[in-house]
Amino acid sequence: MTITYQQLAYEQRRQISALKKSGCSQREIAEIIGTSQSTVSRELARNTGERGYRYRQAQGRADRRRTESARASRNDAKNDGGDCIKAACRVEPRADFRLATE
């Protein structure tokens, strides 16, 4: 049995943003856009920053992850995988760090 999935589309991310701002729960958002509640939960957890959920930024991040994944797959086919391991271990700086001021 093969499990298939679809990634969230730009329009779905826009709907998540609007529905979240209007006060809908994650379960309600999932029913409206036609995905599981865990998908909405994961999307909000991944892409909610200090300014809240921003659908354009979320789409950009998803596009970058998809591009990097495809690039890693192509590199894996070309070599022994050493470059893929380096790419997978690369740490990107986070913009949402906080300093304690106690």
C-alpha cells in the first residue's frame, strides 16, 4: 500500500492565515481547507514567528525546502553522498532568536 500526500498550496496557506486571524481553531481550519488537523498544526508550528503566521513567508520556506531536497537528490545520484550529508547537516541561522534580559 502506497501512501501519497500533497504539499500545501499557496492558496491553502493564504486561507490558513485568514482563518487563523479570524479566530478559527486548527480543527476548523483543517476541515475548511480539506487537510488533516496535524497538517495545519505542523504548518503553524513551522512557520509562526514573532509576527504570527505569514503565508507568503511560509510559501517561500516551503519552496526553498523543496528545491534543496531536489538538489540533494540529484547530488546523491552523482556521487557517494558525501555532499548530501554536508547539505543535510548545514545549519541555517535562525532570525527568531531571543536574548534573556533578566
